[in-house]
Amino acid sequence: FGPDPIEYRAERGLIDFGEEMGIMIQEVVGTRVGDYFMPAFAGVAFSRNEFRWSPRISRDDGLVRLVPGLGTRAVDRLSDDYPVMCAPGQPGLRVNVSVDDVLRYTPKKIDVINLTKNSFETIEVNELLKNFGYDMPMIKRLVSIHKAGYISKPVGSHIDFDEDDLVVTFDGLISDTPFIKQIHDMLKLLEETIGHPVDIEFAHDGKDLYLLQCRAQSPSDGSVAAPIPKDIPDDRMVFSANRYISNGRVPDITHIVYVDPDKYSELAERDDLIAVGRAIGKLNKLLPKRRFILIGPGRWGSRGDIRLGVKVTYSDINNTAVLAEVARKKGNYTPDLSFGTHFFQDLVEARIRYLPLFPDDKGVAFNEKFLTRSPNILCEITPEFASLQDTIRLIDVSAVTNGKVLRVLMNADLDEAVGILSSPSDETTKGTASQMFAEHASDSSWRWRFQMAEHIAATLDPDRFGVKALYVFGSTKNASAGAASDIDLLVHFDGTPKQREMLEQWFDGWSLALGEINYLKTGYKSGGLLDVHIVTDKDIEQKTSYAVKIGAVTDPARALPLHKKK
């Protein structure tokens, strides 16, 4: 192993777990275009969409990331270029609508294989189009023409590759071919068959669509569904939300930048409204990167009527960890939010979390007292914007909470998010009981379950219940359990019917107790957390049912040390 996988395994406590890897070699899909070999286009698709840019898009609508040429630029997140994104279930709801946004976020580079040099290369799309545009398959479906402030699909068969201002939009592919429906149907079929959300990689050579890879959709870094604890004390809750939530966890926010919606709406002069945006840009440069949250009214990045939201560009907010938009009711009207669409793709590529807040909804929390009455250090950090201190509030979370930080937890499965005051994540909790039930890191669901399985085994009296051995298997044993996973136990039983009845009652008690603890920790409800399977000597001898897990060559159950009498 190289240092990266070793560090990854060490961080997750997997050093002692066996792991194997297979290698698959595939032929590159594509055709020759001049000196290069490449597919017409390629990309990745996900059956679940964690980056919804409209309230009309659901998670089940999926997500496609498209690029011309090799799909490497769709898989990797790049700081200097963008893929075209589309929700297969809602292909008409495009991320970028305005001409300026389309031009900014169009793919400008393309990955190819240089046949003369026998090497992988990244080249400019415009350079390739001017030299070999007539040789590129499906080119009419991939590009649009920018002319006189408008962007339109090519009409007829002629494209002037020397004179036309061409941009890669995939408009023809998305609107005039069955491709998007094919991808959507493929994702649905694979998810239904596998029984789990999937992601796929694909390529198209101009004639045929090739499925290159399909695997269970795994959350990207920081995009795991965070457990949502229950019974959070009021003095620790800053906000909660229950609409349009994506997955994510931001553990250690040290500063809150809060633009008060009421005070912002009271600003009479346009210069003052613009100054708010300039102040945000200055704070963005001064505050610790990815350690602060921006909470503001309406639509961040408003360009026309800036009373709808703070006028900022992406460079003014690119260091924040979370961008939150607040929609306060005005009479019976709740204003629309932008869902980050003014710089949505920048947020996605930079993994900045977007969170819509509706403080006037029933069942949500919004600690306005904390946000408006905590000491404001804006004048200390940016004295030139002292006149805006009633509108912009800068809160040093640690200073006003005796060392705590703001932790944002987001769970799309529950459609819930919370912002809570908590101890920094690098602090350890002392005491055996506290360690068992304390807040854990994102990979702790399996770890806590494994600890509980070991604890159950250590307290089980084998003689009393007629138990010869106890095993753990499944996601808890394989270190892949999530917040909603069961603990799978396998009991080798050799006792009387009465002992079996008592044993089942004993496990039922543990199951209900652990289920309640898991609910308080994560928000996931269950009728119990244990999935117990009892096997006998005969089952093991005949290798029936779950007994095959004991001593299996592949993925065997793991024995747990039982209680020993002193």
C-alpha cells in the first residue's frame, strides 16, 4: 500500500481488517479526431442528487456530470473548469440560465489521448474545434453558438468552426435525443436491481452509449448523511431546517456572519446595500477558511434588485463552509430563495454546503436571540464597516459559548438539518460510559455498534442461556454500518427451550434500549437495533441458513469474547 490508503485505513480504525482489491483493464471508448483519440462525450451519473439547485428537483431525480472527450474531467473536481450538470428526472431545470452563467460555466478544456505522442493530454476545447471540429462526432449536439448576446443551438448542418463563437452546452444532446431518458432509466433499473443508490461512469463514441462502471453510490467526503441528535437543549440549538436538505457535516465552525434580514430591509440607500456585499467580501478574506458560516436574507448573489439578497460574487464567499439563505415571511408571502444558483457550480466544486432556512415554519428552531444579542466583533475586525454593525453581526462562537463551536449536521434521508453548539471535535470524552454514548466522528456508526456488540458478549452469561458462541457479521463487522443499520448477531445455541425463551427476551431488552439510544443520537427510529439469528449444532453441521457464516472462506462471521466467570 502507498501512504494515502494506509493513512485512510488508520484514520478509520481499519488497519487490522483484511482488504483486497481487484484491477480491471478496459478498452478506451472513442474515435480518432485528427491527432487525438477520445469519446464524443463522457461523464458520471448518480441515482441520488445531493446538489439540488431548485425546490422542484428531488433526490430521486439524480444527477449527471457531462464533459466532452474523456470522462476524467467529470470524475475529478477541478478548480479551473466545470462539467455541465443536469438532473435526469428534471432535464428542463438547468443549473445555469443566464447567458453570463452559461458562458462562465461551460467546459473550456478537454482530456484526450495524443496518438502522435502516445500520451494523455488536456487541451483547449476551442483549439480542438478550430482544427478538427468537422471530424468530431455528434458535434451539433454538444455545442451552441454565442452571438449578439444570445446562445442558441446550431440550425441546419453548417457550423463555421473558424468564425462562430462556440460553447459546450450539450443543449442538443439533452433536449433533442433520448440520451437523458436512457441515463435516467438506467439509473433507476440499476438501483432497483442492486437495492442501493448507484453511480455510473459512461462514454459515447458518437454511435453507441457505453456503460463503463456501476457501483453503489458512496457519499463523497463530507457528504455523508449526518446523524441528527434529538432532545437538543434549547440553549445549544442555533437553527434547524426541514426543507430541501442535502447531506453533509461541518463540525467546527468558529465564526458566524449573520446579515439581519430586518435590518437589511431597512437600509434605504443603494450604496449601503452594496457596502454590505463589500463587507462580506472583506470578512471572507479575513476569517479562517472553511471555519465560518454566512447566514443572510433571501438570495445571496442578487444582481438586479439587491433588496432580495446581498450583492456578492463567488470570490466574496468562496472561503465559507456553509452558505445559508433565510426566508422570513412577509404577511402570507415567503420570498423565493436562490438555492445558490448564482454560483451553484462553484459551490459544488468547492464543497461549500448550501442550506435554506425557513424560520417561520412550524417545528423548526431559529435562535434569533443568540444571533442578534451575542457580542458583535465586526468593528474590531473591519472598523471601516462600523456603520453596518446593526445589519452585519460577526459572532466569535468560542468567545460567547465558553469554548464551544457551531456544528452543522445535515441529513437528506430525514430531510432535517441542525446547527448546534458543541465541543470542538478534537476533544476526547473521558469515562467508559461517556465514550460509549458520546458524539462521534462520521465513521462512528459502525464503531459504536461494534463496541456495543462486544459489550453484549461480555455481559452475556453462557451457562445461564445455553450459549456456546456469539458472532457479529454484516455491516457492523465490515465497518460499513450507517446510522440506520442493524447490529447483526449470530448465536450458537445449545440449551433448553426455556433457556432460549429467556435468551430471546434478554436480547429484546438490549435491542429496544440500543434502538432508543440510536434514535437520540441520530434521529433514526427503529423497533430495535439488534437482528439476532440463533443456530444450533445441527444447523452448523448442515450449513443451513446463517450457520454458513461460521468459518466461511468469504466474509465469515467474527467471534466475540463471551463473559467468563471469575
